Amino acid sequence: MSFGLYAIGFVIMICGLIYGAHLMHIPAHWIAVGAVVLLGIGILSGVKATRQKDPAE
């Protein structure tokens, strides 16, 4: 559940950055590249932040 909340928050942030880049008249292909990179970073950091520790044996 916490990963879902983390992912939703990150997607909202990415949408805001995309809108800001659009207002700055940045070309669409660079906006798409930035969005894909940020999405990858968001997934990696979300998994890292919400991952459960493995039990010690």
C-alpha cells in the first residue's frame, strides 16, 4: 500500500514538471525523455523506500 501512495505522489510530481516544461516551451521529445527518466528514478526509489527487510536466519 505504501508503494502505491509513493508512486501516486511521484506521478503527480512528474505531471507538474511536465506542465511546467510545456509552459517553458521545451520541445515535446525532451519532455518525454525527462518523464521516462523521472519515472524510472521514482520506481527505483519507491522500491528502495518501501522494501521490507529480509528476515535473518
